[in-house]
Amino acid sequence: MADPEVHPTLDESSDADLVDAVADEVRHPREDPADSFVLHAPLELAARTALLPRVPATHRDAARGRIRDIATRYASFGAAVPEPARRRYDSPAEAATTLAAALDAGDLDEVDATASAFARIATAAELRSLLAEPLVARLSAAAHAPIFLYQLPRVAPRGELPVELVRPLARELARQPEWRLTWHERKVRRRRLSPSALWDAIAATPRLGAPGSEFIYPVMSQVERSGVAADLLTEPTGGVDGAAGTRVLLRAAAWSMLTEPRDFVPYGWTHCMTMPQAVLGIADALDARTALAVASTHVVGFRAALAQRPLVEAPPPDPGVDLSQAIEGGPDLAAAAAWHAPGPMAGRVVTELVTRAAVHGDAHYAKYTLACLDAAAADRARTRLYLAAAAKLAGYWATAT
């Protein structure tokens, strides 16, 4: 693998100090509405921080350079909002309740002041437990709040990343407080169903096409407004066990990446994994059906808008090519090579995939690679599936023009 271009003057700080310095920049919200980079910056920092320990020494400077680039690019995105007036709350729970009300009101300054106060007294675990319910169904901020709630306590369990990184995300959530999923709030009679009921529902998703945009809000609101989400998902999300449903959804997301054409590989099919995985990853702080319903809506939403082929389990044929060489041959060849890599090669496969993601500049690439590794660790029976999905994205970026 060829070395990427890196910043010529990397400092000698420790990894922890580097991450802390970048976080200190990213924690400040910007005045202007966020573009994709600014929105993803806290999530990208978390993902790259998690990948860094797995990067071999030969590429660590390049991977560290990508982390430092986050701060450089973030600082160049217009003016930061003024530091908010300091608020005091008796408990993280009180601050979280006030924050949820400010989000509903769309009061950006109140949101920032409350988020800042909350961050000073809450741990990453409290961030997840107290904000999961009010944030999980929101489609503002590209419905990415659950990814932050899921990743922060895992990536930084001892405070390696500050809770104050919630500030820019919260401000973006407040810009469109009315954007949210609601179909799952209807009462449903629950009866135990096989996990196959959820798979069959996802496979039956009609092809509606992209609703004029591939952004998250129109894609998800399309299946909400049309009734597709409610029609397909009401019964299975009320009857399928949460753990089994998690496996079904993430397998469906990975098969979508693996079997669909390359058209929507970098952003559509990556989100089809990272968004539901995060919702399911914070399910312990939610009503079980709410978590499964919202996560299922994400998978159905992307399949309704973007899918061109049926949802099937179709392992690729063995290309007889080494993974590193296969990645340079494009997404499908890369996926096939990762799928058929011999068992003892698994460590080398992971190292190859992690290194390429860590030194590449795209935030979604880092997020998705981490998501696939997490999915493989939780569902070892499908390790080949998730590594092949990650390899397909690697092949896409290796041949992107």
C-alpha cells in the first residue's frame, strides 16, 4: 500500500495529547449551519481515535496527520459561537431535561448553554443514558446523534474525549426540531415472532427511489410519510427479540453494501450500517421496541431510496487474489478477496482495512470500517460478511477518480 500524503510537520505529542488538542477545537460550535465535514468532525475524531491503536508503526504518522487535519479544517470553517453564559444544574438529569426542552424549542443559544453545562457535570455514560431517549428519533443533524452517544463511552471510557463534544452536535439538532420519526409511537400488540419476520420485511421494501435528495432527512421521511415504515415494520419490531433483531438488521445492511452496485457505496450504504448500529448500541437506554423500530426504519429508508437489487445472501466467488492487490482492482474484487481470505489471514485483513481507512481523508470511511469491525466482533458467525463489506468500501476509495 502506497503511503498517502501527510502534513509535513507532525509534532511529537503523545496520541492522547494530540486527540485532546483536536477535541479542544472541535468542541466549539460554529455560527453557520454545519456542512458534512463539520457535522461529522466529533464522530470522525472518535472513529479515528479508536482505529489509531491498530495502525502499524509504518503508517502511524499518516494516521495521526488525519486526526490533526480535523482541527485544521474545523478551525477554518467560519467563526465559533461566543462562549455561552455559565449555567448550573443540580444534576446531569436536570440538565438533560432542560436540554431536551431547548432542542424542541429550536433555541440554539439555549441549547449551547445547556449542553455546555451538562458536559461539565456528566460522564460519557450519563450522556448516553440521559440523552438516548430524547435524541434517538430525531432526523436533524443527519440523524447522527445516536452515533455520538454510542461511540463516545466506548472510544473514551475514561474521559479520553470530552463530553463537551456534544455541543456542536446539539446545536445542529436544534436547527430543525420538527424533523423526527414518529410512526413507531403508535401502540402495537406484541406477539413473539421469528427473526426471519424482520428480514422478510426488509427484503419486501419497495423501491421508491431517491426523493430528490440522498440526504438523511428526505430519505427517512419518505418511508415515514408514505406509510412504508409502519406497514412493513410495525409487527416485526413488536415481536422480534432485540438481540436477534440487531443481527438481522446489521446483516441486511452489510449485504446491501456487498451486493448493490458502487453508485451509493461511500455514503448511502455506509450510513445504512453506522446509523442503525448506533441506535441498537444504545438500546440499553431505550425502550426495546423503540430502538428496533428506529434502527429498522434506517435500513428500510436506505433500501427504499437506493437499492437496485433484491436483498439476498450471495457470497462472492473466490477471486484467488491477495486482498492488498484486490483492493486496487475495485470494490467487488476487494470484497471477494476479503470474504475468501483464509482464517489465519484475518489479522492481516483487519490491519489492511484499518490502515487504509485511518490514512484516508474521508470521515465516512473511518466510521464505516470501525462499524464493520464492531459488527464482526459482536456477530462472529458473520465475520467474513462484515470484513468483505469493509473491503468493498476500501476498493471503492482505492479506485475513485
